[in-house]
Amino acid sequence: MTHEASRRFFDGVVKAARETELLSDEHFTVDGTLIEAWASLKSFRPKDEDPKPPGGRNDAVDSGNPTVDFRGEKRSNAPHVSRTGPDSRWMRKGTGKEAKPCYGFHALMENRSGLVVEVEATRAGTKVEREAALMMVDRFRKKWRRDGAAPQTLGADKGCHAGEFVRELLRRKITPHVAMVTGRKTDGLDGRTLRSAGYRLSQRIRKRVEEIFGWMKRVGGLRKTRFRELARFGEQGAMTAAAYNLMRLGRMVV
């Protein structure tokens, strides 16, 4: 299935939910997660290195799975690239976790139903998460504008607490319900917003998006992508999100 076909299928599931009036058009949550790429640790090599895999002491035996010694070598995304998954990035999921080649996967959730209404596959990165959030909001509004879609609030975690991101939401006339980083002051994310009942509700509902990612990884098989190209990974992500929505719809309409 092509990228366009997987997108059409995903949009068809969202359309079915809208036609049964299971979706609201005002309150949403955005979040992202890391998906392990189909690339080995050995595949991350310096960009200026000969692309031919290095041989070991016995090339006849070692050529298919060469011995690579990383001891003492500092690796990062700037000078290194994966030979088998060039769009993946070397990332860690948290402090103390090992770094792995990963992609970023992002979802826009409608708060009332908990359904996924937009997805985006990207290279991994913190700033990319905010860019993907704005991209998904704009795409959703453009697709369903004729049906009255007009996002009013957007919940997000602390990774989205950045002045530029908040300003972009306000420019779109969307109230930012973003979790605040302690001690960081941002125009547009003031005490009046934080004290509102809507903000507190958005922050409670925001955690439901983690259930979506958990289902996609544990049940949908998205813990590690089966494809090496970013576009193909995007197809897999869209189909997995559509499957999640179908599962949710089956429970909601009974």
C-alpha cells in the first residue's frame, strides 16, 4: 500500500467517526514518541567513511557481519549516519536509557473520544515534535474546515513549552494548554490560563494519548518499525493508527 493509500484509509476511518458524531471539533491533544528503527548499532558510521562495510581479521568469515569496535569512539547524529536507515536518528528515550536509532511518531488526539485524528512520521528530535504538532493541526483544520472543524485548545507536554510554539498557537487562535516547565515564563501561557477549568481538564485528558502509543507498540507492532525508509514507516504508522481507531469505534458504537 502506498503512502497516499494508507492516508486515504486513515482519513476514511476518521470521516466515519465524524459522520457518527463521535468527534468534537474544538479540544485536542498532541504528543510524540520514539519508534525504534530497523537499523543496527553497527550501521551508524561516520558520514565521510567509505560506505563499504569494514572487514574483520578474517574477511571471508567476517564480511557478512563485520566486527566493529566502538570502544572510545564518541558518536552523534551530526557526523554519523545509519547505512541501512539514513532517516533514523541516534536518540535515547530517557535519562539512563541506552541510545538507539529511532524515528519520531506523532499523534493528534481528539479529547472527547480519544480517537487519533492526525499522525505524522518524522526524524527524531525535540524541536521536530513542535513542528509536527503545528503541521497536524493545520492539516486537520484544512481537511475538515467545511464540516466546521475549528480547534480551540491544544494540550501538550512540557516538551512543547516554548515561546515560539505558544505564539504560533495563538496566531491560529488556539489556546495553548501546554504543561509548564517550572520557572519558565512564556507570554500567552499565563496564570489565567493555568487556573481555568479547561486547562486542568486538558492536562488530565492529555495522559490518554500515552495509552494510544502503548496500544500501537504493544498490540499494533509499532515498537520497532519493519521498514527502513521514513515514508514507508509513515505508511505503517498511519495504518496502525487506523487500526486503533477501528478498535475504539467498535467499543464506542456498541
